[in-house]
Amino acid sequence: MSTKDAIIKKLREAFAPESLDVADESHLHEGHAGHRPGGETHFRVYIVSPAFKGKSRIERHRMINAALAGELAGSVHALAIKAEAPGEAS
């Protein structure tokens, strides 16, 4: 299973999102810290879930970081997050 697929699976299981988009942006970071040949090091996550209702931006990020702790401790160098509750989506 690819790192992207693992991220998607874990976020779906943890947050039952209404909307989820995970993009591998590793190609944008060639030559920068943490980049490895083959990518799967830098990701951008956009997620809308009822689990985030009433939570601050920092609480939401901590929830996602906890769900992806294994990936963040291993192959993922950077994770950009936009997490919203339903009705907040921009």
C-alpha cells in the first residue's frame, strides 16, 4: 500500500469525512529537505468532517497528526492540513 493510500485509509477510519483529498506534493520539493527519489514525502490534506465541529485549528491538526503518527514518524516529511467541519468549507 502506498503512503498516500495509507493516509487516506487512516483518515477515513478516524474521521468518517464528508470530503477528503490527499495530494502528494513531493515533486514540488525536489532538492529540499526530506525529499527522496520516488516521492511520497510531502502531502497536502483537505478534509471536512463532523469530528472537527467545535475544535480549534490546532486541535484539528493535533487530531490528524495523532491519526497519522506512524507515517509522520517514518516516511512523511511534511504534511499541510486544511481541516474543516461541515458548513465551514470554503
